Amino acid sequence: MSKRVNHDQYDDNYIRGILNGVKSIAMVGASPVNVRPSYFAFKYLAQRGYDMIPVNPGHVGKDLIGKPFVGSLADIGRPVDMIDIFRNSSHILPVVEEALKLPVPPKVIWMQLGARDDAAAAKAEAAGIKVVMNRCPKIEYGRLSSEIAWMGVNSRTLSSKRAPIPTQGMRLSLNRVSVSGGATSASDRAAKDKTELT
């Protein structure tokens, strides 16, 4: 029996394993509008070498950075490693149910920042699919590779050498050591700090 995943605080190795292990990512709710967060995340992950597929029935016939939109997960027509859901929480369960009906289910279902559905997560996990909720793979990739430090953001990682300047299509090492002891949840650290004060 596999160890139950704590969806309030992910171990860095869990996130690292997912980001190192997946190659193809279907982004449900991707937008071709270049000011939308999904556009930035899609473009970033494609530039890091992931095989990105934009899924949005409202944009079929268009493309996102040269990748044609598909209307549904079933329309992809080939297995994908990860489904990144860029929809709000009320739309997650139907996406998970569609994913479970695919001939080859994904290895991972990832729900973007602000999106969480514990019942949908339990359903996916019961089918052997790893789940991440309320996180952004772009942010996690940048943090674990220390690339985010190039943007002036504290990555909370320790290293004796600076992360390499990223180049187009470059997969970066995600093996940097986290200062926080392997957790990615600011809210949990805040709660821990609060209990230590009382």
C-alpha cells in the first residue's frame, strides 16, 4: 500500500519526482491570451522541454505557441503523462472523470494554484494516479531548479553555485536542496511558526 500524500504540504521529492518523470502535459483551460496565467505557464513549460498540449474547446482551430488546441482530453488521441487543470475547483471533478475514461490514464493530475477538490483527488489516487493540488508546475519547477532566483525571487534552496541561466528547451536540474526541509507550503510553515510562539 502506498503512503498517503499530504495535500496540504508536499515533500520536495514528490514534486521533483513528478516534474522529472513526466514528458507530455495536457493543460486543460489553456488560453491563447498572452496576459493569462495559463499562457505564461504553458509557454514556460514548453520552453523547458515538456511536450505541451493545449486543451480548450473554445479555442479549437487556434494554436498556442504553435501547438494546436484540442477540444477535450479524448481528442488528444495519444497517452499523456500529466494533466494540468487550469480551471477553478468546481470544474475539476468532470476533468478527472474524463481522464479516468481515457484508454491510457495519465500518471499525474495537477491542479493549479487556487484549485483543489479532495473528492476528485481521492478518485484519481484510487486509480493509481498521483495528484498535486493548489500548486503551479511553473513555480515549482522554477523553485526546485533555483531558476526562479534569476528573477529576483528567493527560491528557498541552498547551493554552493548559482543555477545556470536557462536557455530555450533546456531541462534544468531539480535536485537543489530546500532550506525549509523539503516542504512547499508557506501556510504550513506559518502555522508551525505560530504554534512555536504559543
